[in-house]
Amino acid sequence: MKVTAYSSPGSPAKPNEDYFLVDPTTAIVLDGATARTDTGCIHGADWFATNLGNALKPHVSEEGNLRRALELAIEEVAERHRGTCDLTHPGTPSAAVAIISVAPEETRWLLLGDATILFETSEGRFVKSDQRGRLPIPPEQQEADKYLIGDPRKDVALQAMKRAELATRNTPDGFWVAAADSSIAYQALIGGLPTAEIEALVIMSDGAARAVDLFHLVSWEEFGKVAFGDGPQAIIDAVREVEKADPVGERWPRNKPSDDATIIACKLGHERRSAGI
């Protein structure tokens, strides 16, 4: 069994809003959503992601149902700041969620928001990502992509984009993320694979998935090879080099120069497949 993980903030001037946790039976990656409007909350996305991740672990271990575990964790975090913050505010802090839970017979997964899980199995390669409400690219994002990073018109367009996102967030017309309403946990995508068939898996935030779906530095097959060869940091370092080479988004239009990026890579040994990650 080999587990390697790496997380890098998009900017040294701002806290990393990604969170990760890994142990012999559980792997979790959370990606706190960037706030571009008021949130009604005195806490930031990094606080929310960290508190939700820490709350998730015991519930994942205790609950057989990953949606139920997420529901309990969201409610627990909501109670921590219900008295100081307006949790009904449309911009209340939120996060994408990816969970892996390994049991002797079955490995279960959950996705809510735009995190990604890559499975390498005896039956082939499977990539799971929750892109509901993000594809095709919404018109507000298309408008923002017309302008270079730093252009005041882009800032205005990003504000409009965020308002449009918040108007439909956690509705069938938008995308789903963990926020203050614990019932949203039941909108999460879930699935399972026989543990004996899994050779390796990788969990990542969208800042790391840029290596494939934005910058096209590697294919998913190559992503796995690098993650288990040179390691997760090599992938994220390569992403950072591309971001530095295109700081204003001229070649690769995007919302910000760099994004927080996190990868957990777990390689399962044949003799350990029944014991956990």
C-alpha cells in the first residue's frame, strides 16, 4: 500500500481553501468555493472546508451511508456558526466534496461538486466527476472568459457570473455543493466498486484536474502514471508552471491565475486489498 498526497494554495497571499484527509479506510478532499460576493458569514471558505472535513471523518466511519455521513457533518458545522452567521444567505460558504470509503468487499465513493476521482481497476480506468450545471459552459462564464485577468471588465463579469451561480446553486437548474442545508447531501453522486478489483485511485480538487481538462498537459492515463510515479506534487508543479507562463489567461481563459490544488494518490497492493487503502 502506498499513499501520497500534496496540496498547494493557488496564492501564497491567501489561505488554501482545499482540505484533505487520508487514513487506511478513508480519503476525503474538499474544495472551498471562492467568494466573490457577500456571504453573510464571518468565516471564510477555508474555515468551512476544514470544519466540514474534520466533521466528516467520524461520520464516514460510523455510517454505512455516505450521503447520511455528509448530511450529519453539514448539520454539525452549521450549528457551529448558526448563532454568528446568516446561513440563509445565498453566498454562505460552500465546498465541493469527494469521499472514498474502503471496506473489505466494496469501496464506496461520493461526489458533490466539481471534485474528481480516478479509479484504476482490473476492468479498466474510470473517471468520476460531478459536472452538473457546469457543462455546457454557462453564458456568464463565457462572458468572463472574453477578458484577461486583471481587466476591470473581467471583474464585473465574474461578479455577474457569481450572482447567476448563487441564484441557481443547489437547485436542479444549477450545480450542487455542500453548504448550510444538510438535505443537499442527498443530491450527491454515489457509487461503489468491488475492492478486490481496485488497483489504485486518485482523488483531486478541480485545481489539480486542470492538468487534464483545462491545460491538457496529460491524459487521464498519463495522470495516473505520473501520480504514482513522480508523485502528486509533480502534477501540481506542472500546473503551476503553465499558470505562471500565462498569468493573465490569454492562452487558457480562466477565472483566476492559479487555483488551490490537491491530490491524494492511493495505490493498493494485492495482498492488502481486503484491509483498506
